[in-house]
Amino acid sequence: MSYAYLFKYIIIGDTGVGKSCLLLQFTDKRFQPVHDLTIGVEFGARMITIDGKQIKLQIWDTAGQEAFRSITRSYYRGAAGALLVYDITRRETFNHLTTWLEDARQHSNSNMVIMLIGNKSDLDSRREVKKEEGEAFAREHGLVFMETSARTAANVEEAFINTAKEIYEKIQEGVFDINNEANGIKIGQQATPTNPALPGAGGAGGAVNSGCC
Amino acid sequence: MEFLKSGIKTVLGSTEPGQQPSAAETVEKLVDRVYSSTLLEDRRDACRALKALSRKYRIEVGAQGMPPLVQVLQNDGQDAEIISYALDTLCNIVTSEEFDEEADNPAVSVNVGEQFTEMFIKNPEHVTLVMGYLDEYDFRVRRGAIQLITSLIANKTRELQELVLVSPMGVSKLMDLLTDSREVIRNDVLLLLIELTKGNSNIQKIVAFENAFDRLFDIVREEGCSDGGIVVEDCLILLLNLLKNNSSNQQFFKEGSYIQRLAPMFLLNSSNGSSDADESNWTPQKVSNFHCMLQVVRALVTPSNQQQVVSACQRVMQKSQLLQALCDILMSSGVPADILTETINTVAEVVRGDRENQDELSRVQAPSQPPRPAIVVLLMSMINEKQLLALRCAVLYCFECYLYRNSDGQRAVVQTLLPSSATDVSSLSTGQLLCTGLFSTDTLANWFAAVALMHTLVENVAQKEELLRVLLATPGGQRPITLLEQCTSLMQQERYRLQSKVGLLMLLSVWLAHCPGAVKALLETQGTMAYLTAQLCANEHDEREYLVQGMCAFLMGLCIQFNDNSLANQRREDISQLIIKRIGQETFCNKLSEVSRHEAYSRACKQAQIRAKGASELLLDYEYCKLYKGLEALIAKLVSGFDVDGIELTELTLSSEASALVAQYKGIIRGMDAQIQTLEQSSKQLEQQNAELKEQLSQEQTIRAQLTDQNTLLKAQLAAQPTAAAAATPTTTPTPIATATAEQQTTETANDEQLNAARYQANMYFAENIRLTKELETLRQQLAAEKQRADAAQESLLATQKDQDDLLELLADQEAKLARYESPTNEANDTNGR
């Protein structure tokens, strides 16, 4: 149960792109073809391992509908990572990405890691958005990109873990102020005694650490 | 007061002596000043005066003062003092609290604050404006804004919640205030959040997301946990708001390992010496805090939550030793009764349906002499007349939860009643206690014991059968009677009061349901059916009597429904006839529905927990209601489905769902019938065919045998013919040899005798020769005949060959003719085609 770090995630994107299914696949390893509309926000959690460290992910799955937008906004500030999801079989969900991104950037802390996810990659025959377009959008806005399928579980694990890796690296670089829990990061009992965020602890301390691990 | 008066004077200027201005006039002047004064000081003084007046003359200030005060909030943001006056004045106007100053003012109605709230929030920007002042660090401003918002939410919760949700980062901003280093601010925000989170799961989730659990646990710890003051209670109330009926937050709470932070708070530090005199430690505040802590635990595992969340939390509560801490509280002395009661209720829900937790509870030993299981000690207080009602209810609930989906636990209790179990007599067993309760003179003890016993049977047919074996010794030393007999006879006794009867009827109903053995045993008891019939025929006009009648009807119904017809004169039809002739079908169904019409029914259906304000409210149990709900319609249909002649109209006795099912099965059976018929037919046909084929086969076999016989015969004949021919030729050749030898012999013998002998011999040879020639002749003839026959055969062959040739010729001829005919036909066809 103990962990080195705890990261808070949010999942955002248009309604029906498969946000809840991604979460369910990640936390329960199952797919539910018929899923009710998410009302407000739902919570899920899982433990992962990065660099030999236990990391707890707490994930808030938000409602995509416009009516819940003001509620969703309340979650940006306290999250360390966000999965911005679109549906590769519906062009309009891709077109709305800019609005989502603006909203997220405006209300979140500047260090929040955003991962762009093109979901439903199993439905290649109905594809409306090319993989290259997703890649281009991600490059342009400085996001990490991945195509996933909540149905086949392809890349789902990777999407969540890669986001965590990115956050973890930022912590190692000292970008995040991990003592401020409002950033969506919490240090657990397991964390290394050296605080990477403290100035000067990076070089020598890090080397010693990597040596013994 | 003097100061206030002089203050007003300085603001309004001195008035003419003897003419006191009315409150409304004063307020009007002040409002005018706030509006029109160019000097900040003047506006500030006017605001201060309005604030002073707002408590006594709330209506006047509220009616006129709102627009100027809002204007101040809009324009004078840079001056903390005037803002704080404006905020305080507004707060006084909208608060639902009644001030001492206005107590004698008849114009102030109860909901005046609510009306002013409505006026104020009509323009949503007003709320945003006030929310904006939360960012102001100045103590008076921030606190004023917090208090004003709190009052607004208290009056118009729904509307304010919506407004806060819509305002950008509204909830987050409020959460930030929890970290304010000034305790007063932090405590006021707690009160605000308590109001804000009431019944709004979206806000609850955002508050939780903003690390509320961490913050609250930190504050609780800083304030000394359960020993802390009212702030701890506020924190716990907020925690409770966040968790109640909010599965997302419950899951977050569990996943965030907050149960582990909750668990140590339940450890009573009895180590510090005087554990027995603990009672003084339980200050009223500590009791309140503890009560809230228990509520928080229950909010996570209450039966109405999602099953998945409940089980997950129950597991963690065991692992984090929270259950153990709760059990320790149960068994420690000096705990106030209401805390003890609530702890029992909490333990109940922590173990409900979770085998490991149930086992842990069963292993808890009370520190008594001799040590007894905690469950026994609890049951002792349940049947103890002197205990508090709430505590007794809690124990029953705990016992029920212990047995819920716990067949081993149910069996263990029933086992203690069976004669075979050789428990030592000195120790009290659960079964003994329940029987003591059942036969006690305390009506409530009867009821509690009956319901407790009932729960050992719920959904467990095996224990229903086992309990039938329980025998009770009779005081007169006569033959022992069964527990079931005892129950039925108790039920018929006049001194056994109504509440006790209700308990017994519930026990019997659950016992009989789905258990034909128990039905049989009940029908065999003396006078039970007569008693039930009499109850149903009685014409009492008491609401509680009605309930008993309904329950009796239900019991009778169960006797029909689960009757295996093994008793003559007590079969399904017989009981139905009894109902039809003595009670009447409609009356029966009417009485049956009395149960669900009784208020106790809807009360008991609501939750598994037993709640009663007074002892008389204890009537029906949750599990009994569940059983009743499931079977009522069935029994009503069953009874009204019998006609006067006792013929069961099966279609009617079933619920629509069941009859649909029956119809479905009937269809299936019909289809299968048809299938069977066609299959039978085809099998018959096949058998016939088989017989024919066998016959044919035997015929063929005989034919074949004949043919083989013929074949061998013909073969033999064919073999015989050439031998006959061969036999004919060699017989001809020896003749010349014989003649030659005869001539040789004549030349060799010269004398007569010799000649005579020779002649004689010659004659003999001659005769022999003649005979042989004759034979040769016949053989020649035979050969000729054979040759003739062969010739004839060849001739006939030739003839047939000739015939064939003729026929071929004819055929060729015919073909030629056909060809000849065809060509004109083709031509004709062609011409026709054209």
C-alpha cells in the first residue's frame, strides 16, 4: 500500500471518446462496450512501478458534456497530469482539441503534463483522423502523443505510465514543487530521503542514488 | 448605546429636539449618504451606522440598504474597513438567526433572512462580487465575506451551490482558505464548507479532490483527535458530508489510505492508569467527536452503499485494525451508553456479509469471569429488561449482521440448541440465551429473541430442518416438546402480548418458508390452524390487531405454498377449503395485505438497521418484510385460485411472470410432444421397412441357396458329360485285340477237344464280341444322339442368331425410317419456328 509518490491525473475530452473506458481498462483491465454517461466526475486508482519505485495514480475521470464543463474546470489546478482524449473515428472530437487545451492551460498549473490520446484505434476502418495529424498536433503544442484502444487495451497501459514517467522526470529535474500538494503530487513514506526538488541535491545525490539502486 | 446614538448624530446631524425620526427615515438618510457622499469617510460612517441599525431594524435596512451596500462592494474595494462594514451589514440582513434586539419586533417573521437572501442572489454577480473578497487578505474583509456566504448558503443551498460551481475556481478558492494560518478564518471556512457540501455530490467531489481529506485529518490531529474541541467535530461533520452517499469519494477515501489514518483515532488510551474511572474522561465534546467518528466509519460500509465499495472498505478496516479497536471499545468499561450503542451499530456494519470480519467478531472474548464470547455478552444485554432500548436494538442489529450470509455462524448458533452438543452446562450459550429471551415475561425480550432466532434461519434451509430437532424439557417431567410446538403454544396464550406474538409469527414464517418439513411439523401441532383461522375471523378494530391478522394470514398462506401434501386432511386443497369456507377468499386476501399497509412495514423496509424511538415501534423486521414482499402476491393468487370444489386453477395461482414462464414451458412441451409423435411415426416406418428388408433378405438367401445347389448340380452335370463321352471310346478299342488273341488261340490248339474248347471259347468270345459290338452300337447311338443334340443346339443358336440379325436389320430399318421421318419433322419445326 505504501508508495514513493502519488500523482493525480485527470482525463478530459469530448463526450463519448472513451474516457471512462480507458480508465476502466487501466484500473480493472476490462472493457465495457455499453457505458453510461459519466455524471460529473468519477474516481479510480492504481499502483504502478517506475524506476523501481511504487507510484500511486489517482485518476479523476471527467464528464465530457458541455453542461459539466464548469465542474471539470475545478479539477485542472490540482492535477499533475492530464490525458486529453479524442476519438479517431470522429473528426469533430479532434477539432475541439484546441478549446480543451486552452481551457486546460488556462486553469492548470504550468507544469501539468498533458498527453494527447487518439482512442478507438481498433476501429481503423472508420478512421477519420490520421495518425500523422495527431502527431502533428502534439508536436505543435508540445504534448506527448499516442493512439490507444480501450477495447483491445492496446497502448492503454503505456499511455498512463508514460505520463507518469514524464512527471517523474520533471520531479527529478526539480521542475515540480513537490512540497505543494496543490500541484497534484504527494510524497509517500517510501520516497528517497534526498529531495530532488531542493537546489543542489540533484547532482551528487542523484548519482549516489542511481548507484545503489 | 450612547456611543451609537452619538455616532448616528454625527452622521445625520442633530435633529430637532422632541421629534425622534422613525427608523425608516433614519435608514433612508443613511442610504442617501452612502449613495451621494463624495468623501470616503462619510460613506464609511454611514455604513458603520447601517451595520449598527441592521440588527434592530433589519427590515428597514434590508429593504433600502441593499443597493447602496452592493455599490460600496463594487466601488470601494480598496478600503478594507468600509467593505467589512458592508459585508457585516449584509450578513446581518440575510442571516436566518434571530437577534435579541429584534425579539420584540412583530414585523420580523421567521423567514425574513431567507427573503432577503433571495433578493440578494437574484443577481448572480452579487455572489461573485462577495466571492471576490475571499482573496482579500485583510482579516475583517475575509471573515465578513466567509460569514456572508455561509449565511447565504444556509438559506438558499441549491442556488448558491450552483453559483459557486459556476464561478471560476470557486470551490478551489474556498478550499485554499482552509490553510489560512489564522484559526478563526480556518474554522469559519469549515462551517462554510459544511453548508456548501450538503447534498451536492459534485461539490463534494471537488472538495475531496482539493485534498480535503488530508487537510481535515491534519486539523483533527492538531486539535487532539477525539479529545479535541468543537473544531474536531466540525471537521468530522464535513468529512461525513463528503462521504455520505458518494461512492466516488468513498473509493477515493479507501484508495487514499485514509481508513488507516482513521483507525488509530479509535484507540482508547486505557493504559494511563485509572481505566475504570474513565467515565470522567468522556466530556460531552468527546462524546460528540466520537459519535461523528463512528458515523464516518458507517458512511463507508452502510448496506445502502455500492456492494463493491463496502467489501473493499470492510477488508481495509480489518487489516488496519479498526475493527479490533472498535471491539475493544465494546468490551471496555466506562464507555457512555450512547457511544457504546453507536459502536455496536458500527461493528455491525463493518462485519455485515464479510466472513473474515464476522469470524473476527466471533473470536472476541469479553474480559469477564469466566471469559465469555463477546456475542454472548451482547445477547445478554439484549434480553435484559433493564438495558436501554437503543442499545438492545443495536445488539440485535449486530447479531443480524453477524449472521448475514454467514451459514457457518447460523449453524453454530443452532448447534448450541441441539441435544447432541455437549457444551458444559456452566457456560451460557447463544442458543440458551435466545430461548431464555423467547420464554421470558419481558415482551421486548420475546420480540428480540424471536427475531434473533429468525436470523439464524434466513436463507438457510439446512438450519430450518435442524431447528426442528430442538427439544425442550417440560417442568412437569412429561415428554419433552419441540421448540416449534412451544412456539405455537406460546402464540396461542393470552398472556403472551401482541409484540411478542408478532415476533413469534415472524420467526414461524421464516421457518416455514421453503421448508416443507417445518410446514408439516406446524400442521401436526394441536390447534394451530384453528387458532390462525379464529384470528382471521375475528373482527377486532385495532390497528395492531390488524397487523397480527395479516401475519396469521401470511403464515397460513405459507402452509399452503410449501405444503408437500404428505399429511392427509392437511393438504393444500384442504387448507384452501378451510379458508374458502370459514374465512372467505376475499377476506383472506384483505387481511393478508394488512401487513404491507401497516406503517411498521414501510419503516422496516427502509433499512436493515433497527431504529425505534419507542419500544412500541418495534414490530416488523427487515428480513421478514423481504420475505413477505416476495411471497405476498403469490399467496394471494394461490388462495384466490382455488374454487369452491377445491380444484386448483393453476393459471390463476401464479404471478404474471410465473404464468408467462409456464406458458413458455407449455409451448416448449407442446413442441416436444409434436417432435415425439413424428419421431415415433418415423420409427414405426423404419421398423416396418426393417421387417420387409429382413423378409427380402431371407428370400434372397433361399434363392441363393437354390441357385448354388443348381450351380453345383449343373457343374456336376457338366463334368459328367465329357466322362460319358470318354467312356464310350475306350470300349471300342479292345475288340480288335480280343479277336486277334482268339485267332492266335485257334492256330495254337490242334486237337478237337482243344478245338471244341477253342470253338466253345470262340463261341464265347463270339458272343462276347457280339455283346461288345452291341454295346459299341448303343454307345455309338448314344454318341450320335449327343451329336444330334449338339447339332440341334447349334441349330437353335443359329436360328436365334438369325433372328437377331433379322431384328437388327429391322432396327436399322426402323432407324432409317425414323431418320426419314425426323428430317421432315425438323423442317416442319423450322418452318413453324419461323
